[in-house]
Amino acid sequence: MSTGLWIARIQPPHHWHLDAIQQAFSHGVKKLIIGIGSSDKTHTTDNPFSIDERQYMIEKLLQSQNLLSMTEIYQIPDFPNDTQRTQHVIQTIPDFHHIISDNPRVTDLFPDKKIIIPQQNIAIRASDIRNAIIHQHDHILQQHLSPDIINYLQEINAYDRLKLLEQ
């Protein structure tokens, strides 16, 4: 079975994340391991959501697309250097054949793996989403986030949290 690894911080999950996941499956990946990066970072401007919140959101997104059973989620903390990060991934994540990423820093960590570079069909970055949350640009959020994610962000009061972190 062809297994892929996709590493992302998912702060929060948006439509491009889902598109990248679907592209991995369209390239023949049968099982996708999602590594949530910077899992040890929380409540900062770049990483406003905890690992539990991010995992919950990505699971909701996957469930809404009937993809949850085809994925496994692992936490990947930050390390002082790439060698330590690579060793952590090798020691804690099941074997995989593909690395799914458009980030050369990530793909260079695994030179023996086949690389799938997802095409960026949706022009949005998580920092744009976080900025839209802060400024309550609901039209941007509705365009780039699933309703489940928007509802969850409201439940956890992400709007106020991100405003406080920005100050």
C-alpha cells in the first residue's frame, strides 16, 4: 500500500489544506499520514491554536469529506535542527513512501522518498486566515474555511484570542 506523509502546522485548516490532501490521494497515495508540525507551539501569533484544537479541526475537516479512515495523525514538535526533526519522524511515524510538500526544506529532509508537490490551486495562506479572524472578515473565512471550522473557531472564541495575541 502506498503511504504518504504530509507535514503542516494547520493553523487553522483551510481549503488549500484539503486540496493538498486530495491531491495526494489522486497521485495514488492510499493512506495519508498527517504530521501536525510545531505541535509544541501554542498561543502565539503564528501558532494560536493548541495541538488538540488543530487535531480536532483537521479531523472534522477529514470527516466531512469521508477521508478520516484513510488518514493517521501524528504530532511533530519543533527541534533545534533538521537532523533531530528527521530522526523524530523516522522513530515515531510508520514507514511511508511519499512526502507530500511544496516546501523544499521538508522534501530535503527525506531524499529517499518520492515527492508529491501539491499544486496551489487555492491562493490562500494560513496567515491570511488568521488575519481575517482578527479583523472579522467573515467573507474571507466563508470562502476559505468549512462551516464546521468556522463554528469551532467561534466556540473556542478564536476571534478574541487572536486579537489578544496580536497586541
